[in-house]
Amino acid sequence: MGKIRTENIKRLSRMVVAYYYDYLTEDFEHNKKVVNEVLYLKYGGRVSKRLRNRVAGYVTRLVKRIKRKPDLLKEIQAQVMGGKAIPVEEGE
């Protein structure tokens, strides 16, 4: 059995994916840098390495799932933004 992620990790990860999806890739190392910047701005200072890595790991997993099922991005955005998904152009 794998490790279970807390709701806090999932909430932060969904927020990062909803607002910063264009900057994310399937590469953990790249996502770690993006997550570090986002969490630094959100919390106004450094965040722990453990929190950053856990959020980056779950973000990477979500990005891979979104690649397989593109509608998942709209669902995540709707959850984070209270039912108001960001409109996506058809050609993108």
C-alpha cells in the first residue's frame, strides 16, 4: 500500500494546478521549482522542503492524469474556484 496524502497537500496541489497549469509539466524537478515559487508567494516566506516535495509530487501526478483525461482540468478548476471554471479555447 502507498502513502496517503493529507487533504492539505491535495488542496494546495489542486490550487496550483487550477491557477498555474500552463507552467507545469510531467517533470517532477520542474514542478518542484514552480511549486516553490507559488508557495513562497502564498505563505510570504520559505516553506519546508517536505511540504514542497509532497505538493510537487501530487501536482505531477495530477498533470499526468490531466494529459490522459483533459476534462479533469475543468473539474479541478471548478472545485477550486467555487464552480466557476476558467474558459479554455478549443484550439489549445
